[in-house]
Amino acid sequence: MRLEAITWERLGDLLAERLLALEPGDGGAWPRVAFDGAPAARPGDLAERVGEALRVRGRPSLVVGTEGFLRPASLRFEHGHRDVESYYDGWLDTSALWREVFGPLEPGGDGRILPDLWNPGTDRATRSPRVPLPPRGLLLLHGPLLLRHWFPFDLSVHVLLSPAALRRRTPEADHWTLPAFERYEAESGPAATADVLVRADDPRRPAWNG
């Protein structure tokens, strides 16, 4: 696949322009967009950039990170603090995401999203109020391993790091998670299945397949 060099600013603008074409689906469902990537790839930064570019174009959006929907520590660390299988399959509270984020955006939903549910730092519920997403608003959901859960995304963006770049940019204390991303690539092929691929091995010089 041929990738073209681009700046982050230009990438945010072009992605926002592309998202402007997404309209509510049948029954008034809100468009949902994934920004997928390992923590070291910082997909949330790109989601925030696109959200700002949408704002200045008059299109509302809501950026939500999956780190606010992790399971409590007692469940995440049931098999130890560095269990790769748990990280891959058990850290994310997918049921809560379906219920609190995707459910309100389905046809007939009220568009009122819970932006986060659990604070992994304090290991307590956040008690955040629901946030209404206006008509024609876009959900911009970011996090790792997103494209393996069959979430109903209308468009997906995968921020890719080569194995060497992923290891280099991941803090050493988190190197135990790297096998999970190797498995993700082998089983889900996010670079091939995402609608938009962004390569960010050099954080100053991204490239994309737009």
C-alpha cells in the first residue's frame, strides 16, 4: 500500500473534511468513528485534532477514550499485573461501551453518552454526567485494539507503528503488552481492514493512504 507524507495539521483537516460526508443513518443513528492504535501511537491526539477541525467547520463531535471504560483493577489484574491474555481480552469493559456509548446512538436513541465510567488511576467510578451529542454529531472513539470487537463504526482510522517503533516508543514498564499487539495484527489485521491508515513511526512525519 502506497502512503503519502503529510503533516498532522493537514491530516486533521483532511480527515475532518472526509467525516463531514458522514450523515445520520436510518432511524437517526449518529455516525461513529474509530481512532485505533496502541497507546504509544497516541490515537487520542489525532481524534482531538479532528474534533477541533470539525468544530471550526460547524460540525459537532464528542471525543471519548476507552481508558474511561476499563474494568476495575480486581478484574484486570485477577491473573497478575502483566498477564497478556487479560490485557487482550479482559481489560476493556465492552458491555459498558455498548450500553453507555453505542446504545444511545442507535436508531431511536437519545444521543446522551456517558463519556467515561471508571477511573483506572483511583479505581473508582467517575460519576461523570451524560453528555448530549447533537443531531448530526459524530462520536470519535479512540483506544487500542478497537477493531476486534465488532463495534458498529461507520469509519475507522488505524494509527500504525512498526514493531520496532512500537517497542521504542512504549515505556519499558509496558513492554509486557507488546505481544498483545502482535496478536492483534495477526488476528485482526487492522492496517488492512481500517478505512484510513496512518503510519506514525516518526512522530514528526506521519504518512497516510488518503
